[in-house]
Amino acid sequence: MNDDAIASAVDVREKGRTTVNGIHAIDRRLFVQFLAFGACRRIEKVEAELRSSGLQAVLYEDLNDPFGIGLITYSEEPDYFLDEVRDYVVRSSLRTLAFKQEYTMFGRTYARGYESDLQEAIIDRPKRNLQDETLPWAVWYPLRRTGAFEELSPEDQRAILGEHGKIGHAFGTAGVGHDVRLACHGLNKDDNDFVIGVLGPQLHPLSIIVQTMRKTRQTAHYIARLGPFFTGRVVWRAASASTQTVNRTSVVAAPAASEASERADVP
């Protein structure tokens, strides 16, 4: 890495589009955790407990395990997962279930350098997708790229990632698949690079999205590890929470670009 790249990395804010006023940056991001459990014979009990828990959460029934469930929780504060989620798990009926550690995923939303509205891109939109009752089906999975990808020039990387972006935008525009994309470098035991959640009103388009992504240059040549995959359907999700929070944006952005330009480099 050159000195400019290191200096840019040291500025840990999420940075979006450069405008005449400078770089649009915000010191916020959404953290998301996925936990999976087996041996659940009373999912209605788990649901009832979650309803009174106060957690921002989504509960899934596992398509591939008749006794399996998955739990998504999310917050802008990482302490939330130790102070609130961990405490809830160890005192609720979840503590009696079989914890499936291999499915644990944790990551943070992130800016890609061209967003004009960072709060919308990395806070509000992921929350809406998680809270959207018209999107009951989900496929969640981690991935890690090969080291060879990191050695490519920025131009080559953008071209490769743009292929995924076009696919994601096409399925999103058609209304059959939406995503939550998380960076997780150093945040989980398997050292994955990203976690992807693909959400939709029906299951089979989500499978087609994954199938279509397999044909891209990135997946075919630059993915070292993919999965395990959790496929499930929502049983319950928390009521939508207000997204009105303190805005710590450092520069006012230009007018919002189309969503197409803001989905140009899906992992």
C-alpha cells in the first residue's frame, strides 16, 4: 500500500461521493449478527419471548433443518450484541437449544466511495430490507476472496465488482431479490471478508440470484470460500424502529443518485 492509501484507511469514517465541498463522510454504520440454533421443538415459545424482549430482531425457521431456527439482530452500536443480545440468549429459552456455531455471522455495513446519501445507503436501506414484511424468504452466507483479488488494480476490481452490481440491481428492480451486504474483516473466527443476505418475496428467485452470481468473474476466479448457507423463512420480526438518530455527517452530499449507481460493486 502507498502512503495515500494508508492515510485514507486511517480515517475510519464511511466515505461516499466526492463533491465540490469535499468527501461526504459519516461516522456511522449498522452492525448485524446472525445466530443459528437446532433442537428447537417449540418455535412459538421462542417467538413469544422475542416479542417481549425489546430486541431489534428477525426470527427464521430453517428450511434445511426441521428443528432449526436463525436469529438476526442489528444495531449501530457493537456493545449492543454483548450487553443486550448475549444477555438475552443466556437467559431465554435459546440457552437450552443446540447452538450451531458454524453458522454464526457478524458484519458491518460499509460505504463504497460513490454514495451521495450515506445514511440511506448504509443505515436506512439495510434496516428497511430487514424489516420489510413483503420479504419473508432469506439466504444468508459468508464469503472470502482470494489474495489475488487484492492484488488487482482498482480499475480491474471495479470492473469485476460492477458485474455483481448489475445483477443485483436487475433483480432488485424486478422486485424479486434485495440484499444486505456486510463487511466482516477480522470480526469472526473464520476470517471471512463479507456476509451477504439475499431477501425476497419468494424462494426460487433467491436461488437464481446465487446461480447467476456463480457465472461472474469474481465468483468463478476470486472466491476462496463460500458458505455455509442458511436458507429460511421469517417467523417473526420486530416492528420497524425509527431511523431518526443524530446525524454525524461531515459534509452535505449532492442530490441523491439513482439506486443503480449505488449498487455498482456488490461483493
